[in-house]
Amino acid sequence: MSSKAPELETLLSRKYQHGFVTDIESDSLPPGLDETTVTFISRKKREPQFLLDWRLKAYRHWLTLREPSWATVQHPPIDYQAISYFSAPRTPGDAPKSIDEVDPKLLATYEKLGIPLHERARLAGVAVDAVFDSVSVATTFKDKLAKAGVIFCSFSDAVRDHPELIERYLGTVVPPGDNFFAALNSAVFSDGSFVYVPAGVRCPMELSTYFRINAAKTGQFERTLIVAAEGASVSYLEGCTAPMRDENQLHAAVVELIALDDAKIKYSTVQNWYPGDEHGVGGIYNFVTKRGECRGRNAKISWTQVETGSAITWKYPSCVLKGDGSVGEFYSVAVANNYQQADTGTKMIHIGRNTKSTIVSKGISAGHAVNTYRGLVKVLPTATGARNFTQCDSLLMGSRCAAHTFPYVEVRNPDATVEHEASTSKIGEDQLFYCLQRGVSAEDAVNMIVSGFCKAVFKELPMEFAVEAQNLLSVSLEGAVG
Amino acid sequence: MLKISQLRANVAGRNILKGVDLEVRAGEVHAIMGPNGSGKSTLAQVLAGREDYEITGGSVTFDGADLLAMPAEERARAGLFLGFQYPVEIPGVNNAYLLKAALNAKRKKAGLAEVDAYEFLGLIKAKMKFMGMDESFLSRGVNEGFSGGEKKRNEILQMLVLEPKLALLDETDSGLDIDALKVVAKGVNSLRGADRSIVLVTHYQRLLGYVEPDRVHVFADGRILKSGDKTLALELEARGYDWLREGRVA
């Protein structure tokens, strides 16, 4: 924390920094969605028949579903026929085989975003899969990971190279018919990341996917599947940005995590999609289904998210605690400023005996924003000895924003222990004045107070990203007070 | 150092300060005493620059500058310190971190180089030792879970690190046991000097037994009713405040 103070003033004077557009030729489908769209995507990716069938089944099911309306968010109806479901930067001939064949404009884009993909400039200790619109453009450190037996590649490559793993695990945590957006994703998903860590392997480096939406009028529908076999462990991080545009763009992803006996998966998100401008124009609709299943004994899945972007966020990273003694964790900071709306939280489903879950949610609202925590702790009759601890805190800045907390608790085993703590506070005028009276500027004071509020979550992030998250927060809350 | 003339202020439309006159010269220690609700704390908050108060008249100069024209943080950087009656908790924000930021804001204003973490640690540890504070304090959140006495001690520690020209201590003595009171008094006395002024707001005389004031003022109904030397405090202790107010009516 102490090293960032001098940079703060420059940081605070910046607006959304990732709003540029890369001028690159793309192959895009015209807007519209029907079975031929689904078939086109599958054919384009030369997928095996089982996957096309799977997609079409999902699509037909989607047609029977209606967009959910229970979230505390408002937006005009989405015209699903006005979205382009596939956009890929044009490549001469086949897909690039190595990073040297990747279009320099793409490399420059990631460079500008602070994610160098070049061999010489790579982030030390972090392997990156870069997803640009609908496709993965590069994955770094593949060879090094392969030596450890870890598979880390784009979803498309996984379908081609490891179809048996895909067929075995895809849709087993989030079934295609799970919900409206998951069904849509299952039908039209275009790329994403795949991770497989074999039994007993501790992944030697941090894995990370960087999602970038570039093309206009497209949606991004990626899919991430992470499998940690018996005794394996992996830490994975995703980051996201998009250009500033006046129209809303849809991002409907699905993430599935599977942890077998004694496996550990740590999944961190720093979400910074374009949030729209200060009048609420534009921004990404981030409607995402994320779920992990502790399938084996003593497995552990931990979600950490820092959500600062998107016009609307609708996501509930959840844990299904099937294996006896398994552990689920959810640490979240959700920031909503200006006209942003966030409805986020988690579900912890206790099925196995002595399963344990922890939820720490910190919501920050400023401007006219609405920030909702929605969580479910469910203890099934089989979950003897289950324990949950939930802490939900909301911080309000100014008087035009709102915070809601909806903690649902369903306990069907008398032996379970469920604890809940909640608080709502305004950024205290008293706290602010105290800092001002000590000579600290209003901006620095707000940053300090907010960082303090989020400390319990930030300490869960991998080191390299904790600093980034903190910086993001100060940019997101610019002008919120004073 | 500080010159207040006919200062008037409202809180939520209610007139609280009704024409305060006070002059504090460099090197002096003043005590402002008075019953609860007389406006003493309001005066301290107004001087520190709290925005909830509406100034309706009068003027205040601090070191020759128009104090009321300065925002709160500028007043602090110029050397005005308020020891709060109820220091607020700021969870998760490290005590040492806030204090270092405060010190550096002030040094920057004065054109001095910022202190680094190492220098700062040396400085604060010495002051903590002087105030008899435990080192665990460094890693705790600002006033987070502090007892009343610890909070007050923390205010004095901050004052010693920031070395203000003018310290306003708002009921710093209230809620302290005798040992804590002595420590606080020791801190305040150590700050006394020819180029500094201290204003103690209190309604008991007991702190004044340890910090001897040059001037004592009685504050009632939004203004200073009577001023005198330290014997006035003793007289107030013996006779209460009512005789003064009755005297005014008569």
C-alpha cells in the first residue's frame, strides 16, 4: 500500500484507460442468430459432431427460455438478432502457429493493455492466453507448462487436441440448460481457455486469460474449463477490457471448475469491462455463469473477484461442495459508480459431510449506482457438520446510490453452522474529515478508506494483481466524493 | 498566532457561536472551559474547517492568513491540529500509514523532502516510546477497536509527530484514568514552546493540574463570558458555572 501514494494523483486524473479500438480486419458473421449461425461457428472451428449436437441442443433449449428478471438491474430489452456472434481478426491462411506469426497489431494491442505476449517481454511467472473478440490469439509458456504435464490452451485447441477431456467434462458443472445466458453461451461460444492439471501436479506458474472485446456490435461468448485432478493445484486469473462505445455490448461467458480429491483451484478475476460513461451511455452487459464443483474429498475452490467495470454485472461464482471435507471460498469487491448496476454474489451448496464455505463480499456504491449482493447458502440433509461464514459489507459514497443485500440461507441439516454478518456504512463524513484534518487530500483519503474496506479481499489476490486491483479501484471511483 | 473576531456560526440553521472573540499568541497555552452544549466543540470544529457549519459572521486569522478561506486539509498542512473528542475508526487503514501520509502532506507543503518508511519508523517509534504505547499499534487499523484511552493517546501521538503550530485539543482529557491523563499531559507539555500555541477545550480543571494554562476562558451560550489566569479555573471548579451566567443577567 505504501508504495502507491505518489502515483495516486496521476491515477485519479485518468478516465477509462482501455477504451481504444484496434483497427484490424475481421471476419465477422452478420448479426443474427439461428441454427445456421450455430452450425457455422462449429464448422468454422472444425468441431467434432458431438459438440455440434451439443450446441444445437443448447440452442433449441434456449429458445424455450426467457431472460431472467429477478436481478436488481434494469436495461432495455436486448435484441439477440442485432448481435454478431462471431468476429475474428483475419489471418492469412491457417491460424498462426507461433507468436511470431501473430498479427503485429494484435501484439501491439496487448502491449498497450500491459499484457506483453512477446517471448522477451512476457510477464515473469505468468502464462497468458489472449482472447480477442471470438478467438484466442496466443497462449504463452505452453511448452514450459507441457513439461509439467499441464495443458493450458485455447478452448478451440483443446477441442481439437483433447476432445476426450472436453467431452468428459464440458457442461458437467454448468449444464447447457442451466439458465438463459448459459444456454445462449453453450450454443454460440466461440473460444476461451482450457486448463487441465494432472494428478499430483502443482502448476508451476500462474495462469491467466486476458479477454478483449474489440469489434463493434459483437458479443463475446467465451467458455473456460479448468480441471484439477487428484492432488493437483492451480491458480488462474482473468482480466477483461473493451473499447468505449455508445452502444451496449453483451458478454455472456461460462466458467466451469472441477476439483477432484485433494485438488485446489484458485480463480481470480479483475473485471474492467468498459462501464459506460458518466451519463450511463454504453458499456458492457456482463452476464456470466461461473461455477465450480469440489467433486472429490477435501477439494478446495476459491473465487476472488474485483469487479469494477461493466454497465451491468450479473454473476454469481458458486461452489458445489460435493466431496466430504471440501472447501468453497468467495471473496468479492464489487464497485459501482455513475450509472453502473451490479448484482453479484455467490452460491455455496453443501452436499458432502464437513464441508466448509466462506463468503466475504464488499460492495462499494457511488454516483447513481446500484449494488446488490445476492447469495445463497444451501445445506443439504447429507451435509452433516457443514459450516458457513458470511460477511457482507456495503460502503456508500454520496446519497444517490443504493446498496442491497439478499442473503438466502436454506439449511436442511440440524448439525450445520451458518454465521452471517452484514454492515452498511456511508463513507463517513467523520472518517473523511479526520483524514482532511491531518492534511491528507480528499482523493487520498477516499482511496485509503476504500482500500481499508477492501483489505480482506485484496489479500486473497495473487501479489502481482493486488496492486493492479487497488489502482483500478482508485480510477473507478474517481470523482465519487468531494 | 490565532485571532478570532466576532465569530458566528450556525449548525443546521441553529445559531451556536454568537460572536466569539479570542486571541492566542505564540507560546501560549489557553484553556476554554464551559458547560456541555455551550459551543466549545463547535468552535474547535469550525476552526478545523468542518463543512457542516455555516459561518455567518466574523473573521479568523491564523499566522496572519485568513483561516476561514482555507479548506480543512490546507489548515492542517499550515500547522493547525485538532485532537478529536471522539476519534473515528477507519477499519483496514493502517495507523502508521495514515500518519505517514499526513506527515508527508505537511512536509510537501513546506517544501521539505518526504520521509521514507525507514525514517518514519524511527521517528514514530521514538514518539510511541515517549507516550508509552505498544508497538502493535503500528500494524493496527486507525483507532480500530481502540479503547477510549488508547484513542486519546493516539491523538496525542499524532500531534507529536505532526508538530503543529497550533494544537486544539477537544476534551482530550475526558474518559481518561489518572495514569492516562498523566501521559496525555506529558505529551502536551512536551510540545510547549515559544513558537507553538495550545488551546485546551475541557470542562474539568483536572487536566489543568498537569498542563498549566496561561489564560483561562469561560465559554457559555456561544461566546466567551469571562477570561482570566489559571486561578479562574480553580474558581470554576469550586463554584461551577452558574454564578457567571447569573452575573451576566444581573
